[in-house]
Amino acid sequence: SSLRMEAPIPGQKAVGIEVPNKKAADVRIRGILDSPEWRKDDEPLAFAVGKDITGTPVVGELNKMPHLMIAGQTGSGKSVMINTLLCSLLYRNAPSDMKLILVDPKQVEMAPYQDIPHLLTPVIVEPEKTISALKWAVNEMERRYSLLAEEKVRDIKSYNEKVKNKTVGVADEDGNIQQVDGGHMPYVVIVIDEMADLMMVAARDVEALIVRIAQKARAVGIHLVLATQRPSVNVITGLIKANVPARIAFTVASQVDSRTILDQAGAEKLLGQGDMLMQTAAMPKPKRIQGAWVMDEEVLKITDHLRMQSAPQYNDEIISQPVQLNGKGGVVMDFDHEGGDDMFKDAVQVVIQSRKASTSLLQRKLRVGYARAARIIEEMEEQGIIGPADGSRPREVLIHSMDELDGGGSEGDL
């Protein structure tokens, strides 16, 4: 059952049959970090992956992927891969060059990374704070695009080159002006260790935020690493798959799970313990790799050393974005934040003028997608602006002017 066919072998007129060795090779992260492949790769977000079937070290480049999905059942090596990826990134990048947002619903997998200087916020364990962090990432992405537009550059690398010698004056505690770096933009890597846990709480809104980041954030240096041990279509949705082209599949329970993550069978025949299939946009045919592993003691030595260098500078905004779970597997969106209020008021104006409310009406009038129009309709119902759904008939509009909206909003808040 562990035999795997490679037909044909890329670049050759032959068919390959992969037969597992009786004893798996011991692939350590040290062997990858000492290799010529690692040393000659100068990409800022390069990370050790492992060794292929010929024993050649494989190095991934997260900034080119530009987002990564990792799936595999319990004990297949998924958490070890995340540790290897994080340790590789920490080896290559100073805290000023790369920041991390780590999400760990299990509360134990990423505990060793707590309080390292690369963190933007303490390791997140609650779903509400995770959604808040994703909302912050969307806002940060838009802010960075504005900065790129001001400097007339296309990506983070060009931006950092351009502002490298710029300085700005900042007053210290004594009121003295100190010249500091005027706008160096660090990469931001968001690692979510268990997507299934998050999708159970707020699937629709998590999907919308992840897709928005995945579509646009590459140029401004924000990258996602999403991991799950349950690669079902409820967790890895079609929209997420379409926007996250790089995937690593460890051993999965069935051929169906393999098709969900890789769009083809094969991962169900892997041997476990770090045996993986890796697929990227540059490498559409999955490549079999034995993953590099790093011991828990080694992770602690690395993070203890980093903690001795400097303390983290946390950004409180990241986990304090307004988020309210509505108990229906979704989030009550905050329409007062970052321009959402204007869209909501426009929608209310439309339904007041039309004296009817429906998702299709908002889609036509506001030129928005179905998901956003449906969320606005739900919000209107919760605020008492429109009545409940009544079969196929349009909903009843309960207010007659925008003045009633403003008055009703303030009364509802009391």
C-alpha cells in the first residue's frame, strides 16, 4: 500500500516506482542549514524543507510561494514542519526584518516561541483574537499599499531599498530628538496551527479574511502559513485553495483527503514521520520529500537565545480589533471600521428608497459580491432596519429615513 507510481519521471522516458527503505533516513535541520543549497539561497523568507528521494536538500521560499498550506493527520509530522519552518526563518531574519503572528489553538505547540522579539503579539489561542489579528492584517496590507504608492514602487523589496537611507526625528523620554530608520517595512508571517478549530467558530468570515490577504498581500510582505489535521472541504474551501497555491501534504487518512489538499491521490500512501508531498506554483507535480526535523530542546535553545537579545515590542491593536461572534458560525462585522460604515449607510439608503430589501438588490446597486451583500442584510435585520425573511418575497423595510437609523443606533447601544 506504500508503493507510489511516478509516471513518467520528469524529464525522462521512464516510469518510476517508489519503494520505501526499511529504515527511514534521519534528516535534521542542521544538515539543511549547512548545505550549499541553503547558503546560496539569499531569499529573506527561505526555510528548510527536507531532502528529496536522491538525498538533495530542498529549500522553500515563502516570499515566492507566497502562502503555504500544510495538512496531515495526527503524528504525520505537521507540527515538526512548522517548527522547522519557524526556526529557519528565525535563523535568517532579525526582529527588524521579520515579524511573526502565531496562532496556536492547542496552546502547547508554539509555547516555546512565547516572548521572542520577533512576535508582534503574544501567541494567540482564542478564535476571537485570531479573527482580530486577520482583520488587522487586512488593514495593515492596505496601509502598506498606500506607502508603496507614495514611493511609486511595486513591492516591499523595492520599497525597503528606496527608504534605506531615510531617517526621521523622534523624541526620546528626555525630549531629545533622535534620528531613527524612516520606514523600513518588515515581512509579516502569520502562522495558524489548526485551521479546523477556527473554521468551526466563524467559517464564513475567516474564509473571507484569509482570501483577501492571500489575494493581495504578497507584494507588501505579508504571508500566511495555514495548517490543519482535517483536510476536508469544510476547512480547506475551494476559495482558500485557489488563493494558496503552495501545499505540503503529510500522511492523510484517505484518498479523498489527499485530493482535497493536492487535487490528486498519493498522500494516503505516505509513510508518516515527516514523509511528505510538496506542490508549488513553480512545481505543479508533487515532489516527495523527507521532512527535516528539529528537536524540542533545539527549539528551546534557539528561542532562549533570542529572548536574551531583546524583549518583544507588542502591538496591542492586533488583538483588539472589534469582533463579536454571533453564535451562527459567523462574526458580526464591524461596519464602523476602516470605511465599512459608508458602505452600510449606502445600503440602508438603497433599501429606504426602494422600500424593499434583498441580497440581489444590494449586489446590483452597490456592485458588491454575494457574501458582503448577505452580511449587510443580516446586520440590517439585527439592527431592526428590516424585517425577517418571508419566503421568496423581499423583506419589509421598518424605517423611513436615515434619521431613524442614527437615532435607533444610539438607543440600541444604551
